[in-house]
Amino acid sequence: MKYPTFFDQVDPIQLEDPLSNFLGAFEEGKLEITYLDCVKLAGHSCPTVAGAYLMAKKGLEALYDDTLPQRGSVHVSMRDGEAEGVTGVICNVISFIAGANGISGFKGIGGHFSRNNLVSYDVPMEGEVKLTRLDTDSSVVLSYNASIVPGDPAMQQLMGKSLQGLASEGERKEFGRLWQARVEKILLSPELWDQMITITKG
């Protein structure tokens, strides 16, 4: 499997998953989720997936400070509707990382470890996403602005030609290269994250 090398340069998100510990999937429930994992989930790598990854990373860090975030113990709320814009894509990535699911999620074992009913849409808020700890009810609200890292001007024309079937093989590859170059800058420029991501503690 070949993919852009920068995927492996993105810091993984470290978590502790009590359910995985209980069922012996990961020793002490400790695991990490990588950007590559999220690309596989979404089926593509783009500024939206990158932003969702960073919002989850920064939001969980703010919620748990110096302790490992507890996977399956965070409620994910979205300001917009599930079918609106890229809301579903963002929520899928964040809820995957947080171990949160909607009504179809895991129901738990003997009243423990449930993952269902931990995702909500159309929740009024100032930002785009709200993460809430189930144990303390503390929360963070996050927003993401990808325009801080603009794409190469050549991408628009190359995308149009590619979608119309008019691009050469070289042009299609160049479009993909330029597209991923923007994603790479978003993910590997921590000095820009404070401009891209707004975090407000609840």
C-alpha cells in the first residue's frame, strides 16, 4: 500500500480504551489512532479530514490535560445537521477517534462500556463541534478554518480538467500532489494550528 509519506509524520493520538482493556484487545487499553487510520475510515485525505483529526487531537488534549483521553467516555455534539455540508465527514472522524457512536453503536456489557447515543447533531453552539466528558461534564467547543492554508492556484483548473476527463495522466497526478501538499501543510505546521483551530472550554 503506497500513500504520501507525510501521513506517517503526523503525531498519533494516544488514548486509553477501557472496553479494549476489558476484552483483551489492547494491553491496559492503551492504543493510538493515526492520521492514516482516519484516511482509511474516510476513504480520502483532504483539509476536512485533516481538520477533524486536529480538532479531535486538540480537543481531547484540552479536556484531559496530562492524562490519557478515555475512549468511549466522550460525547460528540455537532452544530449542523448530519446531512449538511461536510458535517458527517467531520463527525465520523472525530467520533471514531473518541469512540462515540449514535443510536446504532455498541450497547455495552452489563451496563458498562456502552458507545451508543454519544453523537448528537443540530446542537446550538458558537463553534462547530463540542466534546463533553461523561465523567465530569466538562466540555470544549471547537471551530476549524482551513482557509489559513490556501491551496495552490493551479489546483482549480487541474481539478476541473480531471473531473471532465480532459486531464492527462501527468496532470491528474499533479493535481493529487498539490492537493496533498496542502493537507501536509495543515497537519505538519503546528505554528498555524492556533490560527486554524479555535478552542473554548465550557
